[in-house]
Amino acid sequence: MIEIQNVSKQYTSGRGHIAALTEISFTVEAGEGVILAGKSGSGKTTLLNCIGTLESPDSGIILCNGRDICALSPRQRALFRRKEVGFVFQASNLLPWLTVAENLQFPLELNGIYGTAQRQRIEELLATFGLSGFEKALPGELSGGESQRIAFARAIAHAPALLLADEPTASLDSTTGRQLIELMFSLCRSRQTTLFIATHDQELLEMTEKILYLKDGRMENRRCP
Amino acid sequence: MRLGFLLKLSILILLRSWRATAVLSFMVISAVTALVFLSSLAVGTNDAMIRNSTGLFSGQITGSVDRASETLRLAIPGVERVLVRRHQQMLVWQDEAVEPILLMGVDPVAEKENTALWKKTVSGRYLLPGEEAIYLSEATAQRLNLSVGGKVQLGARPGTALKTLTVVGIYKTGITQLDQGMAFCPREAFPLADGSIAVAVFVQAGTSPDDIVAQYRHLVSAGTFTAWTEFMPDLQQLIDLDSICMAIVMVLVFAIVSVGISCAFLIFTLKNLREHGIMKAMGLMSGDTALLLVLQIGLLTLCAALLGTVTGVAAVTLCAHIGIDISAFTSHNQYFAVSGVLYPRLTATALFTPPLLALVFGLAAAVWPTLYIIRKNPADILRSV
């Protein structure tokens, strides 16, 4: 379960202080899928970064299964991300020097999954995502949809408790994007993985159980379908 | 993370970013090649100076023994040739002109085979075995008003000649010790039966004359031996100076190259900044990130240094075979009295120092890009790229 309590975050730039998040609070149950909706600059990415411990809020608490992840040391945060979190970024997501199989191998290596277990997991992921035969392909040889499917496969390779996707469909056409999001929801639901997707794509809002609207760093309201 | 996977990752990054790898490698390869060659050339230059200076007459070791039989004990491992000579200080005169000289009784065949004095003949020819002849320096011949074919008398004092010899050749070396007060005759024509016995020892390439002298001092108690390092301290200093200059050049070259590598590698790393951000976001620790970058630059430098060493060795081998003729620049230099051809020679120092320095400076060059990446927050990286 993810509990977010009064989380605020400010950035300081040449334009002065910018409130990226202001007093954000909500709770998401384990295995739930959430869409963070809002326009560009509304604070979606900052909120995802705070949940994923990529950055710390200025104030407030984020509890992951009762554990305050904002109080973790940098090393503990890296370990938390390694074990508990999977990330899918907007684009250029894969490591370009590694083949598809090697990209999938990366989180498994980080989490100490080696040998036969590793090979089996990679084969299983490729089969699940319909990408068998792509093992030796380099990211540059894949289409946008294939790349994002591999990125998603990599994000869940080590079976994280939390999957954070930041605009995962931004570089895809609407059909491919919709298929990817459906796959994300279906797989996360079956694996009890809590899913956060940040998007400004209105078409995707119909696909989820829970949507959190952000505007200028504030939560507007909560809508359950 | 397993070291093996980080190593694999480093190799894949280098191989699959081959253009950047090639440019970075080229800097190291060219520096190592140049320095292996320059170091070997410096060794070759030193060799040439030693060869020229000792090969003219003295050998790498000069000495004197009390009995002729002692000379047989001097042929020990590491010694190529021992030339035995008789010598005596005496006077040489022609009409009223008198000159003090050190007359050397030599074996002309052995001398011609092992020394280069005969190549410095300016008039006439070198000695032949058994003939009643003398081989004089140009300066002595001028003072005695002699030319080839002239006759000179030798003895302890004018008027009591022990022997009369015919001048068959006149030489000029440009080296004061040989051009002033020395003359040569075949051993059979030497005027005295009991002249002192001198030896000139030629050691094999790579053998230290000082080591041979130390052995001689142990073997032959009734004799004195001096290595060229002692009787030519000026040459020893010149060689030491050459070594110091080479060391300074190597450090300077690699310091400059390492700054270049560091800048280029930082650009290479910045090009992959987003990927480093993604890896950090996935939980790659700072230590692993540092190790990944150090492995990359370490591998790159190691491979490039090895390749540079191979090309350097190839260049040295080629030039060692054909030689580099610098006679045009050494005609008035006493250390190149015989030949101005240099033959670069590989030594362990010349072979291993450049790649080792490249590796050390290469790893030092990794510090800046590594610190840059590990200090960056992954969110800042992903936001900025």
C-alpha cells in the first residue's frame, strides 16, 4: 500500500521558487492501477519521482507498506528502487548498447537473479510480450511500440511491488499506446503490482480504476470509475 | 552487481559506441607508439655513442695485466673479444723533430676486425701483420714533418734508436686522447720485448661492463680494469641526461594525453548521460557506476596501450633493421666518430614504461567523468536530457 501524506515540493530556479507539488495526500492499495492526469508542468513527473525515491519531497511523508521511504539514506533508496520499483520512461528508455535480452538481463543482475533462473525469466518475458526472436536485436532496430514493450518488460522483470510509468505512450500512436496501457493494467493486476501512470493523454483516462488529477502541483479531485 | 556483468557492460558500451572508442583509442595508441619508439631511439642513440666511443680503440673495458698468460682468463661469459696490446712510453724522432708518444704494439688483423680506428685513415693504409711499420696520428705526423713512406726512429732518448719504422698510414679521429701522443705498430715490430701488457675488452650486447670488471677484479688479482663508465665520465653523464630527458618527455606527453582523454571521455559520458540516469534510477549504486566508468576507460586505455606497444615495437623493429642515418648532423661530434647511424633498441623500460604510464594516466583521467556522474541525481539527469 502507498500512503502519501501532505507531500510538497518546490524547485528553485532563475525564475524564483516554483511549487511543483503542494500538500498532496492520497492512498493507493497494493495491486491498484492509478493514472496521474494533468497538463505538462502540473507535477505528475515530480510526484512519480518522489514515489520512486528519485527525489525527496520538501515536506510530507510517503509510506510504502508502512515504511517511510523519504527517510531512507541514498544507498537505501537505491536498494529500494532496485528491488521494489520498476520504471518506464517516456522514450529512449532502453540502454542502446545492449540487446533486448541484455536490457532484460540488467534488472535481474541488479537483483541477484543469475544463471538458469535468469535465462528462463528473460524467455518468459519475451514470450509474454510477444517479442520472442528479438533477443539479439539492438534498441535502434526496434519500432517505438516494441521499444516500449521491452521497457515495460524490463520494468517488471524483477517482479517489483511498484511500477511507475512516466508518459509511456508519448512516442506511440494511439492504438499502440492503448494496447501498451491495457497490457500494463492487466499484468499489474495479475501480479499485484501497484501501477502509477503519468499521462496527459485523455483517451487513456477511461481505462483505469483510479485517476488523480493534478493542476499546478495540487490535486484537483479524485474520481473513481 | 557482479563484476563480470559490469565488465561485459563496459565492453559492450565500448564496442557498440565504436566511433567514440576509436577516436579515444587513437590518442592513446599514437602516444604509446611514439613513446615506445622514442624510448628505443634514445637507447639506440646511447648505444651508438657508446659503440662509437669504445669501438674506435678502447673497448668497453680497458686494463693492464702483469703476465701475458693472465689475458687467457679474461674470456668469460658475456665477453665477446679480448684484444691484447703491448705499450710503452717512448720518443719518436725524425731529423731534429722529437715527439713523446705512447707506442702500442697491436695485432693488426684482430684490431681491424674489432675496432674502427683503421676507418679513420686520412692518408696511406692501416698496418699489416709483421711489417716494420708505424701508424701515426695526423697531428704527430705534422709535428715530425712526416708523410706516408717516411721513416721514424724510436727510442728512450734521441740518438739511441731502438728501431726504425716506416710510416704506412696517418689517421685522424677528432678525439684528443687518440690524436695526441699515440702511435701504433704491429706487435712483431714493437721495439721492446717486455713492454706493459694492455687489454681492450669488448662485451656482448646487453652485458654490463661494470659487472665484467667486478668479475675480473675477483679473477685477476695482478691487474687493473676500468669500464668505459669510469674512463669516459662525460659520456656516462650524457647518457644519464638523455634518460632524464626521456622520462620528463614521457610524463609530459601522458599528462597532456590524459587531460585530452579526460575531456573526450567526459564528452563521451555526457553523450550517454540519460542512460547513466536510467541505470541509476533502476538502482545501480554509485560504486557500481564508478566501477563501470573506470572499467570502460581502463579497458579502453589497456587495449589501446597494448596496440600502441605493438605498433611501436613494429616501428622499432623496422628501423632497427635499416637504421636511421643522422651522419649529416654528427660529423663534428666526437661521440659519433665512426658512424652516425642509429639503431633503435627495445629495452624492458622502453617497452613497458609507455603502456604502464598510459594506464596510470588513463585511470586518472577517469576520475573527473566518474565524479561528475556519481554526484548527479538521477532525477536531475532524466529531467535535463
